[in-house]
Amino acid sequence: MRVLHIDSSMRKERSVSRMLSQFLVDRVSGAHEITIDRLDLTENPPPHITQGFQNALRTKESDRTAEQIELLAESSSLIKRIKNCELMVIGVPMYNFSIPSALKTFIDHIVIFGQTFTSDENGDSGLLSGVKAIVINSRGGKYTKEEGTAHFDFVVPYLTSILEYIGITVLTCIKAEPTQYYGPEAKEMAVEKAKKEIIHTVAHLRFKSAAS
Ligand SMILES: Cc1cc2nc3c(=O)[nH]c(=O)nc-3n(C[C@H](O)[C@H](O)[C@H](O)COP(=O)(O)O)c2cc1C
């Protein structure tokens, strides 16, 4: 099974999302034969999309200049990497109630008409139906109905919607919360709970090409 392992936290050493996404990949690797494609969006952030990028996309493929082909190279490469995997694991911290800008830019590069979604008189449909995703989201606070803060969470609803829009099946979004604002004990409990959810999720993973 081919796994695309993505991280987007600016922290390296003490990052909860990185630690948990690695924990998940290690568990998957313990249960299945896998190859890992690693994408660290903070080490290799895609460039912001531009008017030139949009113009290149709208130009017929055979008419594109060398400069336009170069402008689309990152997008083509990222889409290829996604199409080539069966499972995407995305580690994502909450920044200002939303996702890190490098992850948003990554999304701007992969949500492309004709390549990852299409549209006709029946509406829009995603083209990446062979790909599944698991999202691991770390957040300093708590975002629940009980706390009255659920509506501040623009990470899980957004990522689920946009990934499903391009046809990816989001198996689950595992939330590690609160990692910061409620003290070290609460953080430890949040991490343990997330690990249990990861173990449960991996135990129920089924893949066409899985060796086990
Ligand atoms: C720039 C920045 C913005 C943040 N904004 C929020 C926020 O809006 N809500 C929240 O609960 N935590 C927020 N946090 C805390 C992080 O979500 C938390 O520390 C999380 O564990 C970060 O993920 P990481 O451990 O993988 O780096 C913010 C942290 C940073 C650095």
C-alpha cells in the first residue's frame, strides 16, 4: 500500500500533530506492507498561486509556453503524488482557528478542474475516488458543543469538505485537544486519547492492495 505522509506544523521537535501522524504511519507500517512518500509542507512549501498560474491552467495544454509549464509543475507533481497513493495521512495544527497557510496553498495546487474534480449539468464531482485520507489535528484549546466553541473549528469541517470535494474518502479526523491551553495533564490525556483512536482506526483499515 502506498502512503502519502504530509505534515504542516512549523514545529519540529515538540509538535503533537507530527508525533501523532508518525505514530499512525508506524502503526500502519506494522500491519501492512507499505511504501511511504513524505511531504513536509514547512520544509518544501508550495508557492502561492498567482494570476500567471490561473492563466496557464486556462491555456490549452498543447499551447502552453515553457514558462507556463514551469508554473504548473508543482501542481502537476503534487496531484501525481496523490493519485499515486491509496492513503493520505495529514498532520495539521490549528492556527487561528484554521489550517496553516502552507497546507492551504497545497490545497490551492491540487483542487484543479479537469484533474481532481469535474463539473457538468449534474453538478461537480471529485476524481480522486481511489484515495483515502486520515487527518490528525492538534489544537491548543477545546472545540466542542458543550464548551460552546465548536463553531470556531475551521480545520476539520474545511479539510473534510475540500478533500471530499475532489473525491477523497476521509476515513476519520482525529482531534488531539487541548494540547496547550489547559495545562500538561490535559495535554497528556488528549495525546493518549488520540493514540487510542489511531490504534482503533488502523485496526479497521482495509485496502485493495494490502498484503494483510
Ligand atoms: C500561530 C499559532 C496559532 C494558533 N492558533 C490556535 C487557535 O486558534 N486555537 C487553538 O486552539 N490553538 C491554537 N494554537 C495552538 C496550536 O494549535 C497547538 O499548540 C497545537 O498543538 C500545534 O500543533 P503542533 O503541536 O503539531 O505544532 C496556535 C498556535 C500557533 C503557533
